[in-house]
Amino acid sequence: MSRPLARGPRGAIPLLLVSVVVVVVTFGFARGVWVSNLHNGLLALAFSAVGAYVLVQRPAHRVGVLFMVTGLVESVVFLGRQVAHASSGGSDRFGGRGWASGPWSSPSP
């Protein structure tokens, strides 16, 4: 009997992705704590942790992949808003709508 080829540790990629999310959120928190953006950091950590758990239990499961992608996107949103808030001196120049909100949310005249 021949043994099948080893695929490596079962949770290595989900653990790596959770580590990336933790590092990105930590860089965001290094810019200071902005209460209006705190939910994005918490969502990034929660979605990526649940996605990693699902992917360890059931590799390549669609829900696990969706949760991991959502966690990664939330971490990038969190970092982007933290950097923009820190570079603007803490002022809400866009009426509380954030830095990357786009032209559709420009202040009304």
C-alpha cells in the first residue's frame, strides 16, 4: 500500500490569513482608537476567526471562504479609515461618511 501525498497542515492557510488580518488590524489600532471605526476592526477579527474555524473543520467550504474574504476586506477598510482619520487630524471632513466613501456621498449643498 502506498501512502497518499501529504497536503501539509490542514489549517495552515486559514491560520496565515487570520494572522494577516490581526497584523492589519493591529497596524490600524497603532494609529489610535477611533470609536466610529471600531466596529470595522471587530468585524474583521470576528469574520476571519469564524472563517478560519469553518475552513479547518471543512476545507474549501464556500461559507468559510466567504467569511475569510469578508474578514480580509473589513481589515483593509479598517486600516484605510484609521490612516485617513489620523492623517486628517481627526476631523470629520466628510460629514462622518468616511475617507473611502466615494463621490456618491459628497456633502449636500
